[in-house]
Amino acid sequence: MSSLGYGARAVALMVAIGFVFLGATSEAQDVAPAIGEPQGIELHLDQQRGAATRPANYWYHIRRARTEAGRVAPLSGPSGADTAKLGHAAKAVPAAGIARPGFFPADLDNFGGNVVQTAQSFNIYINCGQSDSCWGNPTQFLNDVGASKFIHVVDQYVGARGNNRYILSPKFFFVNVNVSLLTIDDVTNLVHQAAQFTNGGGLNRIFHLFIPQGIDVCSDANQTTCYSPDNPSTFSFCAFHSNVSFNDTGDILFTVEPFQDIDGCAAAPPNPNSQLIDSTNSVLSHELFETITDPQGQTWFSEMSNPERGNEIGDICQGVFDQNGEEIIPSYVLVKGRNYETQLEYSNKVHGCTNAP
């Protein structure tokens, strides 16, 4: 199946030149800021949550899996309906400077919500000790992408242009759990704990929760929208990004990355690093870019085209797939001198999928 509508499929083909290995660029790369020594903090899954640790508000947006359940899953929740977003259509702010003909079906519309102009990322590792090795090298990737030209695709949406605005904190979190399924209560409990160690949440912190192979996770309380390779009827997503609010920490932005090297989520070969590394990092970049441009489901997403309706900056450019779910045109992005097989991101500036501002 194709995860792209007709508008995005067209722009994907129009910018097919971007779907190749990229050579060295003559432009100077951003210089990554110096970081301190890694600092690991252990979390504990609280099974006895009281009223003070229950979220006041919660919203999520999934990256659909290439599965039957994923094909029909609502993009956003927790209501289970994309119409929660579409009610903002009349408030969309026209994008400035659109060239003739002035209408591009896949372009993102601005609904006036918040964006993330600068942020620190904090990783949370489950059942992998104090290491990211269970998922490849997401620490290296976040450092690389934060200091790359690629991240500047978001500049046009967030209204900021400085370098090194999205950095990875040396502080990270780890936890051991003895479960086969993480509920959304479990997930929000862990990110809430992490936010308490960083003096709260806010729009300048993003938490990335990495889940190892063998553990399922659901984004909704009814456990019908899940990453569940062992249960195809609910296997709807590969990852998701979210905003949750607590009385003590305020809003917390976070992403959830389960194990990606499986059918329905894995990056198609050939993989310049490994299938595990490239599958993880492609989904991680997807969620990072979407968190920056649409952190609370009220800012930048596509509305003018029915096939793209509700899609965010990453959804439109997930790839081009055949009827068997195999990727036809994989994309490769040069990030800080390393080739990563990671999807491109949508640019209103070029009206297509791109790897550079």
C-alpha cells in the first residue's frame, strides 16, 4: 500500500532527485556545540499512581505502520478521530510568499498554535541498561541532525534560523520494566518522572522514549491503537509524538520509538548503516520534525487536500511503497558527513519533500 496521497505522491516523484545518496556539500556544516559527560538517571515505573500523577490533558499523533490496521488508523487522538484537528480549518493562516498558481495540495497550513524554536532532547532507555545500543545509535543521530543543514527545513515554519537550536542533553534516563505491554498510563508516568528531574516540561524540552524488542505499547487508553507486531488487529503505528500536561510540570512534549527493525516499520534495504540503525533513525527524525512544527496538534498540518488532510511535515514524505508495502524509492540524507537512510521532510518553500532548507 502507499502511505502517501496523490498530492504527496506527485511531489515525491517531482523531487525524486532527493531520493539518492547525497554527496559532500560545498556549504559549511554547522558546528555542534560541546556537550558534557553523559549523566544517567534511573526511573522506576510507578504502578500505584495517585491523582497528582494523572495527566490533565493528553494528545498524540501517530506515524502509521505499513499494516492493514495502520492503513485505517486515525492519525490523532485520544478522541480517535482526526476531526478534532479539522475544526481549526477556518482559522488557518495563509502561508506567505506562495508562488503561482498559489495552491499546492500537500502544503502545510498554519493554524496558529505553538511551535518549538529551540529545545533540548532527553533520551529515556527501557531495558537496555544505560545504553542506546538496543536501537542502534540514536544518540549519535540526534547530535548529528541537530547540527546539520537538514534540521533547517523547519525554519520556515517556526520563524527561527540560528544554528544548534535543537541539541541533545548529556542527561539521559533509564528504567527496567517487567512487562510485555506499556499502557499510555505507563508511558506518561515515565515522561512525567523524567520531566521532574529537568525542572518541568515546556516547549523547550523533548523527551524520546525508546522501547526494546518484545514490548508492545499503545497510544490510547482503550489499547486499540498500538505498536503490537504480535497482534495484527491493533498494530497501527511505528511511533508517535505527543503532548501531555500535568499540574506540577506543565506541558511535556515527548516521542515514543518502539523497536523498528520489523515488518511494517523497517527501512527498506540497502541500508548504509544497518537496517536497525536506519529504521530507528528515520522514525526518530520523523517524530522530532513533527514535534518541532506541530507540538500540540494545533499548528502546521495539511488541510487543503483530502488525501493529505491531517498529515504533518513527516507524514507527507514517509516514502513511496508498492502494493506489498515495499519501498520503491528509499531516501538517503547526508547528516554531518554520515549517510543515513531517513525520510525527507515536506517543505512549503519548494512544495515537495527535501533534505535541506
